[in-house]
Amino acid sequence: MVVAESGFPSPLLNLDQGDPLIFESFWSKFNDECTVVIKGNDLMSYMSDPSNVCWFLLPVLRDAIKRIHGVVGNAVTDGKHIVVGTGSTQLFKAALFALSSPDSPLPMNVVALAPYYSEYKDEIEVLSSSLFQWSGDANVYDKDEAYIEVVTSPNNPDGAIRGPVVKSRAEGKLIHDLAYYWPQYTAITDNADHDIMLFTFSKCTGHAGSRLGWAIVKDIEVAEKMTKFIRLSSIGVSKESQTRAAKIIQVICDNYHNPGSAESNLFFHYSKRLMLERWEKLSEVIKNSNVFTVARSQGAYCLFTNESSESHPGFAWLKCKEGIEDCEGYLRKLKIISRSGKRFGVDAKYARLNLLCNDAFFDEFLMRLSNNKWISG
């Protein structure tokens, strides 16, 4: 995707991927506080903490992860094991490996409620594993075979709050993908306490380039198997990324623990306001459109902000009106690249678009939705 010197996108506006550049303006204010200095002889060993199940997890990051979940109140960490990975993508595959049995004559079936995150299917099928296989929509799963259900909440692409749905009598295991369970996207309604919970630094703070995620795991054997998978696939996780992530998380928590912090310095309050503003602008455009509708989840009382809050998903899940069968194709006529609903296991009348882009891209996106000259043809 080409970007002009003005910062505006090229004629083809790529909103396919969820690159979280929206939060750049906040972090530019904390360049000095977030600066990390790494000397030439620092962080040279594979090992970080030999006494820990996840022996490549830096203690400073472990403590920072526990601290931020304590501040937000979105996940229980006491008595749990933390496994760090190269983004939640690696942790997802590590969890599948840990929950599968090498002694089983058949691969474990992996399912998720449609519309499901499009990459689950691709990540599983590219491995061609004998341990697990993609089996589609959890809502229609009826095999009398063991399965793994991935519960994505808030859901990607539509932001819906979800729980398990499989009704099979077979033995089932759960992975909870909570990448978007942060206050800027949704109300924090409880301190999640599931067996396996996946989080990612990219959606928590916006630092996608650090390629860092973590899993909070109840069972030590599962944590050990996940650690084994990461050891075999990448021999651990970059300590430079871990060090940077720990520093940034500490800055967030320090500001919340400082009674004198202005609200503009409180990351989750600031980022929630940004998401609210974007959704208000998008909703106005959609209201005046005779072409699209957009999915929104109902609001709830947020235990973090102590107020009722609507959801502000990182993606717009658009549906085209009757008569337009291919939403992705229709948007391409507006020179907007989206991701088709077919990739998410549903009808092509739907398409997902990234709302976490920078301001120039977002403003251009709204203009193209509003401008009839892009709709013609």
C-alpha cells in the first residue's frame, strides 16, 4: 500500500488488516518514558528464568502482565502460569498442540462460532498437522469426536461477546481468545478465569511490531506443552521485545497508580475516547447510507470505568443491502480493500474493515462511503 508524502493513502485504500496505528498519537507523548536502552552485552542468553515453566519469559514482563490485568480487572492471574509467545498467533498454535493427543487415531477437530476470525482456518490448514484439523462452525458441529472450541470474545470480526456453543456429547476443550477484551473496545464485565486465555500486546497497546503475546494458563501440564511448542518453533521469544513491552505496560500502570495523572495520560481512557469518536463518525455515515448496515453489540456496565459503556470494536462488520451479493467487491469499486465475509465462514454480503488505521486513512474511508461517485458503477 503506497502512502503519499501528505500522509494520505494511495487511491487504493487497504483496510484489510488490523494494523493498530490509531494509538500512535498517544505514545508520541511518552517517547522518553518508554525509551529502553539495551547494551551490547545485555540479553544474550536463551534463558530468562530457569525456575519458571516458561523459562524464556523475563520476570519483569511477567510482573508487568500481572500488574496490568490487576489494573484493568479483565483476567485472573493468581495461581496461573504465563506463557509468552511471538504474538497470539504462535500461542494459538501452541495451545492447539498442548490440547491435542499424539496417541489419538484421529486429529482433534477445531471449531469456532461463525463469523469466526478468518486466520484460525488458515493457520491450522497451513500446518497440515496430524494432531488437529479445522472443522468449521461450532454452531453446527455434531461429530461424536473430541474437539477444541475457540471462543473469541469480543469477537473478531463483529465485536460480539461470546461463550461456548458446541452441543456435542463428545469431550471438548476450550481456548478463549481475549485479544480485544480491553476497555477501549468493550465493557469489562468480569475478571475472566478460563483455562486458557490468549492476549496480544498489539491490541492491548497498539504495538503490533513488537510481535508479542501471552497466554494465562490454569493447568501446568498445558503450560509446559505450550512452552515446548514455542521452544521447538522459535527457541523462545525475543528478549528485546519483552523488555520493551514490560516498559510500556509499566508506563500505563504507573499513570493509573498516580492520583495526579490527567485523563489524557491514562491510556485506556484516551484510547476509548478515540474509538468512541470513530464509531460516532462511522455510525453517522452508515445512518445516511442506503447501502450498508453495521453490526454493534449491546452496551454493558464496565467495572473498569464504573459506567455503562457501548462496544467500540476495532473492525467495522459491514453488510450490504439486498441486491448487492458481494460486499467486498462492492467496496473495491470505492477503491477500498476489505476482507470478505466468506473468509469468516458467512455470506459474501458481509465484509470486515479495519478501524484502527491512522487518521488520514479513516477520514478517507468515511469520505468514500459518503461520496456517491464511488458507489456508482
